[in-house]
Amino acid sequence: MYLSGSKWKMRKKRRRSNPWRVLLLLILIGILIYVERVVVPSVPPPFIPEPTETQSPVAFVTEAETLFQSGKLAQAEQAYAQAISVDPDEPAHYIALARLEVFLGKYEQAEENASNALLIDENSALAYAVLAWSLDFQGRYVEALEKIELALEMDPNLALARAYYAEILIDVSPGNYREALDEARAAVEMAPSLLEAHRALGYVWEMTGSYAEAIESYQTAVSINPNLAILHMSIGDMYLALNDTTKAIESYTRASVLSPTDVLPYRRLALTHARIGEFGKASQWAEEAMHMDPSDPYLHGDLGRMYYNNNQVLPAIKELGMAIHGGMMPDQWVIDDQELLVDPDARVDAGIEVGDVVNVIAIPGGDGELVALVIEIDDGIPPVPISGVENPIDLHGTVVSIVEGAYVVGLPLEPGDSRAVGFYYTYALALARNGQCELAREIARALLLGVPDDEVAAENAELTLEMCSAFSAATTPTATP
């Protein structure tokens, strides 16, 4: 029997497929495959830090070269150091860093880095050349000559080595000036755009007293890189040798701008202004130099001589005494226009900076200066008085500068140290002018016994003794230049 229309038919009814549904399914499958094979592998696991991309050593070297050309030597040094940290097996990085460090005056570090390059490549003529140059600046001429000759034996066409050879030859002996001149000229001919070649030629001219020719070579070097303080210092020295103090001051000022942490340009500026009788300006530059390195006795002595020639006898005695006797130099503050020494046991608020407004309790010092006993931030409350201090001086103002104190080692009187000898006889004269004849006579006798062959020192020592023997009728003396 056939049951028409029964729901129990054994054949299922086929539904028509929807093409859009099939297409959507295929798209979903494709997305799942893409996520599994592309997206998931590229996603880092959770809680694991992602590695940072390391900059290539070539990029650091390029950055260092750009910084060197712009005169930013300290930053260039850091960039070369980063190149070494990324690629420590490349000798060229050490050599480039060593060359830069010679320009920075870091001769021992330059020696170390040139030696590091040789540990990697013992046949590097360039590394030997830079090593020789660093040794030359340290006064180790025999070693420098040995290394530079080895470099030229390896590569006689290395212009940089010939430039260094010229400098080393003239340093070893002025009698080598002809050979040194030939080597410097050969370096210039081989590499006309090499800065060190023109610098070497200028240096040889300088050492032979040909100052105009030296200026010409140094200026050519400056045209290659106008931002190196060492070149402007050399040009200034040549102008000073030619008594062109105006151009000397311009060159030294340029050097001080390019290398603001270097004492030498400031010292040269002080000496140049002193040469033309501008002792006030000379004192200012000498003071700047001393504040940069307050532990250097020579800088105290320079400042003392400038003060003396500017008729500032008490400050001169103080600075010259520090240079000769040594001792602890206290902190020096300037608050508004008032200079203050700070007592070692002074009560000073922590964290005071330039620009802060402060209250000060001070007393007169032994040399006519003010000595601060209390320095506090102005919080609207007057500082607590100090018991036992009579007639304290209350000050209020803005901190202009803070120079930290330092311990100074005194200079011995030695015949070979003409600079220190000058400090001694100027100190004797300053003491005599101030009536401190007991110490003045002691210094004068030390000069006569210690440096008997120094005519200028003997003359000033005798003058000191004459002044002290008839102090009441003495006239104001000046040191023999």
C-alpha cells in the first residue's frame, strides 16, 4: 500500500544550496588560515619583553664623524664608544676613537685605544701611526719615533703617518726641521684635504719660528674643519708671537667658545690682556680659569699675578699664597654682587642652586672678605642667630654662582719652573707692599738661595729686601716683566 502524503517517507527532501552562504564560509576559512599562519607567529608571547632593535655600528660612526666636523668632540667620543660596544672586533672603531681623543687632549686614552686596535690587527699601519701620535703628545718621543717608523715601513704611502712623522721629528730635535718639513709637505701633497697634514706643516713652521707660514697652514686646516679649538689656539699663539694681540684675542676667544670646559684658552686670554696692560680684563679671565679647576696651584698663581699688576694687593697675596703654600680653598659664592667665602662649618641648606633667593649671616674675614656662617633659603623666616657672634652681617639676595672648594698642593721653588719662580717673587713683593716683611724676607732669601742664576728673580728679591729695610719710605714697586 502506498500512503500518499505520509510524513514517514524514507527519502529526505533535499534543500537547494545557497551560493552566498558557501562563499561566506570560504572567506571565514581563509581568514582562519591567515590568522594561524601569519598573525599568530608575529605576535610576541605575553609577559616577555620585546627585543629592541640594535643600531648598526656604521650609523654610530657616521654620527661621530658628523659631530666631529661640528666641533662636538665629547659627543663624537660617545658615538665612537657606542660603535665599539656594538662591534668590538672592528679595529677601525678604536683607531677613529684614538684620533679623536688626541684632539680632546686625552692622550693616555688614545694610547690605550690605538693599542686595542693593534690587539685585533697587529699589522695595522694606521693603528701604529695613531699610537705614535698619542705617545708624542705625552713627551715619549723615543717610543713615538719607533712606532711611526714601523707604521711607515708597513705603508710608506700613508699620508696620515707622514704628517705624524713630521711632528714627531721636530719634537725629537729642532735639528730635524728639514726632514720634518719634507715629511709634512709630502703629507699635504699626498692628501690635500687631510686636516692633520696641514696641521703638521703649520706645527713644523711654528717650531722653526716661521709664524706667518704657520698661520697660513693652520688656517688651511681650519678651512677643512672650522670647529676645532686646538687649531684656533695654535693660530692665536702665532699671532701672539707676532705681537698681533687683537687677532690673538679673537682666536683664543673662538677657542674658548668651542671648548668651554678647557682652561687653556682662558689662561691665554688672561696673559694676552696682561701683555697689553689690561690687567682688569686679565684678572677676569684668570679668575674664570681658576674657578674651572680650583685645585690647580698654577691657576691660583696666575690670578695672583694679575691681581698684583692691577694693584689689588690683598687678593694677590691670597692667591699667590695659595699657589705657594697650598691649603684648603673654601667654597666661594656670589650673592647678587657680593663675593663670599663659606666657613667649613657653616650651616647651609641642602639643595641650594644658582638663582635661589637666600638669607645669609656673615662676618668679616682676615683678608677683608666676608665669610658666610649661615646660608638659608628665603622662606620668609629670618635665619636663627648664631650665639657668640658679635655684629653679624645680614645679607639677602639671589645666588649668582657657586664654586666648590678644593685642596691645593703648594708649588716648590725649583729652578726649572719659571712660572712658579714668578709666583714666588711676585708674592714677596706683594707681602712687602702690605708690610708683611717677616714672610716677605723669608721668600726673598729662598729665591736668592734657590734660583741664584735667575736674574729677574734675584732683582725682585733684592727689591723686596730693600723695601722691608726701609718700609716707611718705600715706593710702590712692580715686578720686573
